[in-house]
Amino acid sequence: MRRVSTEFLIVSFLVAAAAAATVAFGVNVTYDHRALVIDGKRRVLVSGSIHYPRSTPDMWPGLIQKSKEGGLDVIETYVFWNLHEPVKNQYEFEGRKDLVKFVKLVADAGLYVHLRIGPYVCAEWNYGGFPLWLHFIPGIVLRTDNEPYKAEMKRFTAKIVGMMKEENLYASQGGPIILSQIENEYGNIDKDYGPAAQTYIKWAASMATSLDTGVPWVMCQQKDAPNPIIDTCNGFYCDGYTPNSNNKPTMWTENWTGWFLSFGGAVPYRPVEDIAFSVARFYQRGGTFQNYYMYHGGTNFGRSTGGPFIATSYDYDAPLDEYGAPRQPKWGHLKELHKAIKLCEDAMVATDPTTTSLGSNLEASVYKTSSKCVAFLANVDTKNDATVTFNGNSYKLPAWSVSILPDCKNVAFNTAKINSMATIRRFVAKNNGNELIASEEISSDWSYVSEPIGISSNNAFKKPGLVEQINTTADQSDYLWYSISAESEGDESQTVLHVKSLGHVLHLFVNGQLAGSAIGNANNPTVSKDIPITLKPGINKLDLLSLTVGLKNYGAFFDTTGAGITGPVELEGLKNGSTIDLSSMRWTYQVGLKGEGLGLHTGGSSLWVSGVPKSQPLTWYKTSFDAPSGDDPIAIDLSGMGKGELWVNGESIGRYWPSYIAPNSGCSDCSYKGSYNSNKCLKGCGKPSQKLYHVPRSWLKSSGNVMVLFEEIGGDPTKISFTTQVLQSLCSHVSESHPSSIESWSQEKSRRKRKPEPKVSLECPRPNQVISSIKFASFGTPQGQCGNFRHGECKSDNALSILQNACLGYKTCSVGVSTVTFGDPCVNVVKSLAVEASCE
């Protein structure tokens, strides 16, 4: 037996004690009717969603830091079951899947985490986050009181909770996780599951709480959430939400900052004035936890999109854009809102609000204690501005806006008046020398492989009748070949092939030539089409390539929604006027493409042939390239390509489809006033839904990168260009009637007789940049928006010189918006200052 020294025992004891103390001194998280209670203190919290697999690990610290700088307290993320367990009992938690690393990085930044385990997540994610192998478990019915499903749900939920516990990541252990979620928006569709829905929800709540995380659990959109589960709200507006118990706080788990993009659709956006209005109204009416869905949307890499027809970009018009840059003025305006809310926190958590009417569509909500008074003044009229009297003072309230008065007297913030600067960012094509180039110069060294049309695999099989696609492919590929031969007597003949499919896209090849295609859409993925074809005398080969564009992720029993060619498939208009139904005949099937089986996406194989055939369907292309210099975000412009998938150094950038054009109509000027919906504000009508695709810099080497594309319908890869995101302009437009900057607001300053003036503030985003030019400056009544400002009838003569003197050569600058600075070019008119600048 080895002798152990006294010193060793003492050190071991101290190490063990320290480890025990880490757990012992964990934070207690509970709740009451007003708020979450963290370490004995009620909190007003601002949260934002960042989904770890929709960005890369090298992006995570920057995204988290920008979230913190934007005023967030909490980062919210789903956990994606099919990402982590693609094969039953085979788990993956590396790279973009490293959930533990992501949570620890949030903790390192001093922020909390809301872990939405689900494990159903929706999220426009393939199959709602479920692994497809669940579908093949005998007797299983997902999301209901079904024993096979409950066993799998409990096993995965316990797996994730166990991982978090092992790393001491729950607040009760001293970690950052203060909330967890079980299930997701089940209340929207639970009636379709009948009485079993209620027993399932009770079971899910009991199962979750039995895992003993030491933090509260929530269920969103679940009004009958059993105690102690907190029911929460999702939507564009949640200011009218009331939880199902007076003992639970009012929480908003998804405030949709925009909307998702679908292939074939225009690009949705949501004005920041409306988002700020919705948030202020929520806190005004008693809410204490609000989460932006999304705060950073990111990218649907690989085949992760749901829908179907969800685009590869998941930008979501979020405060941080797809590439991680602050979207201004959205990011900055919400940052100022968060600061205003935080000025009110002590009063808000101490009491419930008292609301009184100030007139039609006008109201005041007051949080008042013996020492503090906070007021929210709201004008919910969708058209008319108003002047109201509150506590003996007069206040102007723009339509559809809320003013926040942290002292019940002075306005610190109004949701419709933006002090924050705006930015214009664009993507420019550059070569490795950082020079503007034409897209044809990206590479002259192309090679290709032609994908065989029809059956080429030894794993092909024959079967009478038409098969459903998802049950056949198990989603191992987007592609399923349906092949059959048809005999034609006599001369060459013209006929029509009628095809009906559950979706999502099909291509018909007749005797090896593309004869036509049929495409569904996000609203109706099914297709039914008559395709004119020419039959030669004798045997004709008909090859139908059916493909999915992400599996459905939402709705009751969404997991049972099928895809593929289920018929009928008919030859119509034959010479004798007859119709031949091919549906029940013997077909040959092949799952996936030959190139997939050969791993062509890696760029390997000896099959590559030098050259670049254009407008050729079913073609694999390969080239090499050097990474654009610098550290600006990179996107690849796929204009000129049709539809397919793209890989860089073996990593899938995702599906591309620049040939799918958004409708010409539906895009028009969009007012922030009035209730928002996903079709209210659209841009990009008549243009490709998505032509730019994010290429993470961490996936690139400085040189010798390999790019592979699989093109389905034909394109011209020589038109591809690599672009980088650059800042084109900084702008600001602030009027004399705006509140002063929240930075200058405090209780002490509010007591001064002279109110601080509003300011135009500009800041170059990069550390070594300075303001290099003032492109436009006007004080008076300037018109237009960032990028197209113009002078109004009233303007001062010295605005440009004042801005140049104050800003040129500096990283940041601020200029007061007042006649003291610029003189008065038009008396008795409310004036504003508009500025556009650039940085170098």
C-alpha cells in the first residue's frame, strides 16, 4: 500500500471542497406572478435566439458579444435532435453541433441561457428537428400519448439534461441555464390529437420536472400547461397575454423579428419601429421576459431546411444579419429600447402596472412605488398622431408608438423615433488581390462529371406501382428515380405525360433528354403537370427524378406528410385517342444519385473531366479557388446557376436555387404603423429569392480551396463570383422632436432645467476605420432615406461643413440637432438633420 503524504490529503480536500462549493453556491431560480426570481431578486429580462448550428463555432463569440452589447441578458436556443442523433444511439456533438461549447461561451460572456430542448422544435428545420428514424419505429405516433414515442422523447431529453448537468451548466449548479423548454407550440394543434393530447402534455411536464434541473420549465403556446410549467406566448404581439395561473409570470418566448424566406418568395422584413412598439407594449402591460426570434438567424447549411421550400438563408431580418453584422438601425434602436427598459426595472418588478385611458386609442401604464415612478404612454392608433396630457405635462405621441418615462416625467425613448444610425452594406466581387473583378475570372480551371440519367446503381429495385418518397429514401437523399419504359408503334408521335406528385419538384427525361419539370411552392408543394413529349418508334425510356426541398416541420401529424410521385402517371393523347395509365405498372427505383454514392462532393474521384459544359442538367462541377483577402464575410453569387447543392472543401453550403424568381407583385412601401404579418412588408419582387450564399471563412484556406456543385437543371458556372460584405454608408436622420440619446439620460440630468438636445451619432464599425467622407448633410426638412437623401425646401447652408469638421478623421462623432448648432433656416418648423457618411 502506497503511503500518502499529509500535504497531498490537504490539497485533495481543498480541491474537492472547491468543486463542492461550485455546486453548493449555484444560483436559485424560481418565479412568482411578476417575474423570474434569480438569486432572490425579480428580474426584467431581454433575450434573443441564436441557433448554434446556423453559424460556425468561430462566429459564436462575436455573435454572443454583439448580443450582450445590444442589451441582451439571455441567449435562447433550440436543441436539434436530428442533428445530434442522426442514427439511433449514435450521437454527434462536434463542430457546429457542439452544444456544450456554445453554452459555455454564453456563460463566459456573462449571459444566461434558455435551453429549448423540445425535442420537437419546428424552427423551419428539416422534419421539425425529429430524426427520421423515429418514423420507422413500429407503432409509433409522434407528439401524443404513445408509448414508443414517449420512450424516445424521454431518452433524448434526459440525454441532453444529463450532458448539461455533467458540465455544471444549470444555474442551480452555478451555470448559465436559467430556463428549459419541453415541447413546442403544441397548443396550436393539440385538438387534432384528441383526448390523448392532454394526457401527453401532463406526461411531458411530469417527465421534464422529474429530471431535476433546478430551474423552471416552460411550454410555449400551451395554455393548459400543468403546474409548475410556465405557459408562454409566441407571436408578433404578446402584450395581451395572460398566463394560466396568477402565480406565473408573463413571458414571451418568440417575438418574430421578421420572417423566414422561402424559395420562390419575396424577402420579408419587419420595421424596427413596429418591433420596438411590440416590445414596449409587452413590458408596459406587465411582461417581464421577452425573447427575439431571431436575434441572429444565420444559415441553413447542408440539407437542414424544413418547410418544404425554406431557403438556405435564415437571415430572418434579425438585429444581427446572416453574416453576423449588426443590422442598423434595428440593432441600435432596440439597444436603446433595452436601456430604457432597464432604467425602469426596479419599479417594474416591485408592483403591477396601473393603466388608465388618455383618450381614444391612448393609454398610460404606471409602475409606482414609494420611491419610484415609471410610465409608459401608448398611442395604438394606426394613423393619427396625438398630444396627450399626463401628470400635468403635455406629450406628443406618434401613431403606433410608446414613450417610456423612467421618472414619470421625461421621455427617455419613443419606439417610433430612431436615434440610432443606419448602415448600408453590400456585397462586392473581389479577387485575392482585393480588386473588383468580373465573375468569369473566378476560375478558368473547371472540371465536371455527368450524372447518369435514370438507373445506374446496383442497389436499384423494381416494384409494381408508385412508391412514396420519404418512406423509400428515409431522407438519405433529396433524390429518387422513378423509371419505366413505354413502347410506341408506328412513326414518331407527340403525346402528353400527365404526372401528379406530392412534391416537391420533378424532372422528366425522355430517352435521356430533359423534357420538362414541375415545381411546387411553399404554399402548395404538390405538383400536377401535363408535359408534352415526343415518343420515337419502339421502346422509349421515361425517367422521372423526384426530389424533396426539405421536409415539413409544422402542423398536426406533419411527420406523416408524404412526398414523391404517387400518381397518376398517364400517357395521354395517343394516336388512337387513348390514355395509358402507367401508375400500376412495374417501375424501377433508385435512391439518390450516383455522384452522391461516389462522394463527388469532396472533389475526389478519378471521374472528373476537364471542361465546363453549360446549360447541361444533372452535372457535377468542380474548381479550385483562393479565398478573398481580408476578414470581411464572404458570400458566393450563384447568378447563372439553376438549382442544386454546393460544397466548399467538403462542407455543404446548402441548397441553391437562384432560378426560382419571386412574384412580380406584392412589394410596396411598407408602413410600420398597424399590425404586422408575414406578408405585409416584402422586398425583392421579380428577383431571385436567394442568389447569395454564405461561405464561412473558417471553412476556407488561403489557397487551394475546392468547390463542388451539383446542378440539376442546367446553369453556367463561369458566372459564379465570390463576394465580400462591405460597409457602403453610415446614415442618421434625427429631428428636434426626438428624445435625447439614452446615453445622456439619467435621473440627475432629468432635473436640469435645460433638456439635453437630440444628437446625430455616427460610428465606423471596424477598429481601424475612420469617417472618410460626408456624402450628404442637411439641416432643415430633408427627405428620403439612407442612400437617397435629398434636400427639402428648408435647409441651412452650413450643415455639410459642420459635419465635416466634427466627423472627418474620427472613428465616432456626435452633432447636436438644434438651431444652436446650425442656425434657424425656417422658423416655427420642426427641423431635422440627415447625414450620410462613409468609412475607410
